[in-house]
Amino acid sequence: MRVVIVTESFPPDVNGVAHCALQTARHLVARGHDPLVIAPASSSAAFAGAGTASLSPSPSDSPSPSASPRTDDSDAPCPVVRIPSLPLPGYPQVRVALPSRRVAATLAAHRADLVHLAGPFVLGVRGMAAAARLGIPAVAVYQTDLAGYARTYMGAGEAAAWRRLRAVHSAADRTLAPSSAAVKDLEEHRVPRVRLWPRGVDTVRFRPDLRDEELRRSLAPNGELIVGYVGRLAPEKHVELLSGVCALPGVRVVIVGDGPSEHSLRATLPGAVFLGRRTGDELARIFASFDVFAHTGPYETFCQTVQEAMASGTPVVAPAAGGPLDLVDHGRTGLLVPPHDARAVADAVRDLQAAPELRASYGSTARATVEGRTWAVVGDQLLDHYAEVLGERTAVVA
């Protein structure tokens, strides 16, 4: 099967959309399929290469998907076509693709059987339009609560965000949502043909035996309980809700990630250790070395970091909203607290601080819960969705 993955983000970006798109491409290659990725160019990609051009594309801009791979995509499992992009104002870690003829031309050049739209909003909208013009079936993956982001950043605009989301997802042959809460949201906003497709987790990379006592001593030299957060440092994540945890005696808060809120959070979370962005095996070692993982974002359609903490054998405190509702079994693998409630977060951490046996029980149960949620398993589920969509198209044509 020849699949074009049109994604709003791709490595070296570090976020849920980028990671899921990468894992999807890897699984397609592993199963003998032929994927190609279309993604915005990163900030360092303002040079020519495979499917790239300057940040000022000309009207005659044309794709070169067969050109040699770009150096910063050398680790990608398949060809990557980069579309010129600009940073989102006030949030340079997020890039927005500029208009380009390359999307449609690349779909045609790859002879795509199916288009996979990862978190479609800007580039994905163009991918959907191109797929429709070319008569190629499309599967749209809902990954970001853009209405929640509009509320956070603008105090309004939710209705407009949902109109845009509904338009692109309604044009797709199928929309895949990562959690039961996301399915419910989409259906309530009249998005048709929604199915559940969760996310996988690397249970080989993220595992309890990576707990590192030397690292723990460096982070908490007085033997404090280590409460960790991993993710973007941005307003929609509401990391400031950990302020009460910072005030607990015998607790050390450790923050992993970067983003536009870092400066303000350093003032809001006194005593917290900020490690910056960490990835790969180093991140897995950090996850396993936490005593508690605390997530504060109320707008998560899935929340991959919660699942990675669980795979690491770490008990979780998370808001009872969105994706964590499917992931955290309250009273068995962690604790769910009311969203936006700093006191509830601190109280949950205090309860776990006082009960080391309970933490151990939550952690071991969490690990057991996610052991069957590998990327191979959910990747095969995705292939089943592809097959059903292609079968439905064939039936309509017949």
C-alpha cells in the first residue's frame, strides 16, 4: 500500500503529533508498505533538499520527492517532503506550513492509495483538499484539542476552531480519535464517521528497571519524593498548577520540557528543577526515576506522557478530563483529580508521599496495564482501519 502521511509536525519536533506520525511511518515500513511523509520544514530547514525550498516559494514551486534525503531527515524511516514554513507568532516551536503546490503534486507522484492526515489543521487541510481532487481516500487523525487552545490563547474562537475541524474531518473517509473523550467531543460537534484508535507505547524503552539512584540523588540530594512533569511548557498545559506541590515538605518537583512558559514557570515553581528537553533513552531513565508523575493539562486528547510514565512503573496524578480518563484507573494505577485544581493536585501527591506501598502497587499495576499497548499492536489496528476505508471506497465505486 502506498500511503502519504500529511502531518502538521514531524521529528526533530518533539510533540504528540510528530511522535505518532513517526511511529505510523515506521510501522508501515515494517509491514512492507510504502509510506511518504509531507511535513512543515523545521527552523533549520531553509535550504534545498528532498522536497524543500526557500521560505519564499515561487508560483512554479514543484516537488522533488525522489531527490536525495535531507541530512536532518536521515533517520526517518521513509522519504520526507518538507514544505516551507514559518514559526507561529509567540510560539516558535510550532511551525505553520506556507501555501505550496507540492502537496498535491507529491500525492500524485507517489501514486498514493490512501492519505493519512495527522492532526490536520493547516497543512492537513491542504492535504485533504488535494486528496479529494485526486479521488484518493483519506483517514484523518484527531490529535489536538484546538478549541481548548483557542480558549487558552485567545479567550474565544472555540466555535471557529470547531468549524474548521468539522470541515476537514467531515471530508475524510474516516476520523480516528485517540480516546473515548475525544470520540464524544467529535460526535457532539457533528463530525461523522468517527472511530477509536488509541496510541501505542514503547514498552522496551520505557520500563521500571531503568530507575537510576545516582540520578535520583542528583535531583533530590536530601532524599525528597521526586514528582515529575514531562511535556511542553505552554499555557494550555497549566504547569503552574504544580505550585502547591513545590510547597510540600520533602518533595522535589522536576520539570522536563521547554516552551514559551518556561521563564514564568521558573518564578511560579520555586525550588523546582528544570531539565529542559530530554528525549530517547535519557528520557526513559528520568521517567523511571520519578516517584510520581504529575500531569496538569486539561485539554489532552490522549496524553502520551501519562502512558510512558505508566510503562515506566510510575504512579500518575492527572486531571479527570480528556485522554487520562481512559489511561488512569483511579485507585489502581494512579489518581485522577478535578481539572484546574492546584490544591487537588497537591493533596493527591501528599497522599502518595505518605504511602510508599501504595505507590509501588500503583506503579506495578500501571506497567501491567500498558504492556499490551505496543506500537505494533495499535499499528496493526490502524492498518485494519485503512483496509476498511479502501474496501468501502471500492464498494461505492462498484
